[in-house]
Amino acid sequence: MKTGNILISLIGILGILLASCSSQPAPTPVSLPPTPTTQPTATPTPPTLWVAPYVPTELVQSVVLPDGWSRSDTAESATARLEIGDQNILSHWVYALVAPYPTVTDDVPAQDVKSAWQGTPPATFGSRLLMDQNTRDVFAAWWGEPAASAVTVLPADQLVTTAWDDMTSWAIVPFEQIEPRWKVLSIDGNSPIRKGFDVNTYALSVHFSLSSGSLSLLPSNRDPNKLTIVVTSGTTALVRGTAVMMEEKGLLYPAEEIAPILQNADITHISNEIPFWQDCPRPFLGQENLVFCSNPKYIQLLEYIGMDVVELTGDHFNDYGPDAMRLTLQMYRQRGWKYYGGGENLQEGLSPATFTHNGNKIAFLGCNAKGDGYASATDTHPGAAACGYDTLHTEIAQLKQEGYVVIATFQHQEYYQYTVLPEYRLDFTGMVDAGADIVQGSQAHQPQNFEFYKNGFIHYGTGNLFFDQYITLGSDQTFLDRAFIDRHVIYNGKYINTELLTIKFTDFAQSRFMTPEERADFLRLMFSASGWKAMR
């Protein structure tokens, strides 16, 4: 190849290469990521709790906020709200429908309570509802505002006196404000002062709930573990006609209708006047002398009803002498039963029988007010204890200082009328003056009147429990076939109420609970005898 041609070819190839290079796109510039900077972390809002203004003070004070929580002044800004509601329920606040104690009505339907709130109470209801401001606010939040004339708001300490003054008004009060002068009305058969109370179905159980989360607070203002029920009764004498029927119809026959009330109590009191004796003659109805004993097998009746404490103030404890009394005391001790008002000697007889149940301390004291011939206990001899009032009053005062609820009972003079005789009233009121919470006459074979004296409840006579004296006397409407069993309510170390249970004897041994009509007539009679105007 010639040199010129080679040169031309090289120049051509170089041109092609240059043309190829000039057709490539220009390189895209690369952007480096920005240098990272530290951003401030957002501070989380601390959780807060709003409490509705109507929430009861005691419930508010029980709230324990979780760590880091605080209170909110407004519901809108709060993390959680404590208020009335049925979701996430944390507390049941229990209220009671109450009326002045001399009220005949026992139970009302839940709908009647709502109707009264709405201004249309039934004829059998109170004319208006009394309550304090907080209670009104709670139910207004739950049920809506009450009718204009349905509710009267008063300070809590004025409710019971106002209701007693006009005797037409009822009230709604928190459970902790129940006191002896109120009658607590059950609602649809459910009552907060009874064992077996169902807080979930009770018409006046207000549910406080938390909108979200969890919180520690008081679960209720009613704690069943602070409740004690004490039942007291009148004369028991398993002799004569009562004993005859026990032999014929069975040893448990006298209690077959009423046993559940006695068995269900936490402390059951019986005033058994009669000693047991292994050689006791066979009973007969026509026995004319008043010297009595009971066959030891009859104690099965007292076992059956769940007796816990026996009163020994009765007139007949000494009828079969010291050996029978000591046998009787031994039988009681073998069963773990306590006794008072009598014993191995006078000192034991005047000593209290004490109990502690659910944190409640309860003491029984008693004596025989008839003295010589009936109260045989001495320093060395067993029997009923004669009333030494100075000694008993000092003992009562000491027991009160130690935190006991004191129940004092008497075997006093017998008389057949409904109202207490003035000369004996001072003995009963003197026990209250000394500090007794409940005072009862155990001597009465017919029921006798009641009295609220200072801070105490006095029942001058309950009538018989197991005794054959049930025939009506004369034409003066003195009914021996009717009687009371008193059911006392002790809560958180305090006596708060008494329910009057009413029974009617059908023969020499057995009683039954009264029908509603019988009970209404009987309560009106006894309220009138107490000087009270009976409320419907």
C-alpha cells in the first residue's frame, strides 16, 4: 500500500472515532444527600383524669392515681373520665330508700321510685323525696333532672328530723347515712341492710365507671365484710304445752316455719328461762304449778335454730335447784354457746358475753329486775343475776370505751299492756344513759312498745318465741299470739338499724310469719302504743 493511501485511511478512522465520541450525552451531575441534623423529640402529654363533680366525696378521696397521672379540670381534655356509666364499672355506690321508722310499708317496686322522681308517685308512696345535694346530683346525672316538686334538698343532718316532723316524706340516703330512726324499705325484695343483698340488681346501686384504662379506688360504700346481723327474741320456755307438742310432733316442730330467720343471723340470741334436768317429769298441758324444767333432749331445738348466746335472766332458772342449773350451764359450754345475765355465780352472771364478727365488737349484758326469789346467783350459788345497776352501768361505759356495740336485756316485772309502765321505764333508759345501744325487755309474754331514746333503741317487750302462752286475754285486745323477732344491723363497728320481724302463733308451740294484712294491722297497733303516728 502506498504511503499516501495509508495516511488517508488513518485520518478517516480518526474522524469516525471523533464523531462517535461527540455523540455521547454529557454526564448528569450527582447531588449528595444533605448532612443529617438532630430533630427535637415531641414531649408526650401526661395522662389526666377528670372526675365528675357529682362523684361522692368519699369515692373521690379513695382514688389512687397511677404514676405520672394528674387531675384534669375539664372532661374534654382528660385522658380518662370517672363518672356514672355501665362500661368498665369500678365502683357500686349503694343508696337506701328510707322512711320514718313508724312506716307500715316494707317493700316497693323499683318503678315506683322512678315514678316518684318524675313527679308521679303512687298513692302508697311518700309525698316527696328528701335528700342531700350530692345525692340529688348523682341521681340527676343518672336518671335526668327530677320533676320540680318531687325532690326537696336538705343538709344530710336534717333529713331524718324533717321526715319525722311531717310523717309524709321518704328519703334517699347513701348507705353510710342509714341510722336507727329510719326504716329501710326494700326494693323489689332487695335490701342493703340484709345478708344476701345483690348489689348488681339493686335499683339504687349507682355504677361509677372509667372511660378508659384502670384505676384504684373504693369498690363500694357498702362492704359485706363489715356487716353483722344480730337477732334477739323474747321468752323461750320449753315446758307444758310447748313440750307436749314437741313430744307429739317432733323436737324441731316449734321452729319449722321461722327457723331460717334465726339460722341466717350471725349472732342468734335466745332468752331460755328453763333449766335442763335429766329427771324432768314428762310434760303435760294442765300443769298448774309454775315450777319448770326441760328434758335435755329439747336442746336439739336450740341447736337447730343456731343459737349463739343465751340469756339467763329468767324467773325459772332456779326452779330445779343448783344441780340443774350447773348441768344446763355445762350443756351450753359444751356447745360453745355463751351466756349472760346468770351463771355459776353473781360475778359471772353480771359479766358480758362478747363477740367479734367481721370486725364488729358486740357485748350482751343482762339481769333480773325482780330480785330475791327469782335472782338466786350469789358469790357461791348459781342462778339469774339480780340487777346491780351501778355495776352494770360502769361495765357498759367501759365496753363502749373499748369499741363494743352494747345490747342490754332485762327480765323485768310482767304486765299485760302494750305500753311500758312509767316506774320501769327509768331502768331501761338508764342503760342507754350508760351507753347501751339496744335495750330489750325479755319478760313480756305479749309485745310491748318501742322508744328511740338519745342514741339508743329500746324495745320494752318482744313477746314469746317458744312458749305455750298464746291465748288472747279478755276483751281488751291484748294479743299473746303475736310477737316480734328483732333483727339488728351492725356495720363497721356501729349499730345502724333494726328490722321488726312479726310472727303469729298457730298453736301452743309453733308460730309463722304474719300475712301482709296481719303485719300491717299489728305494726299500726304497736306504733300507736309507742306514741307514734303510723305512716302508710
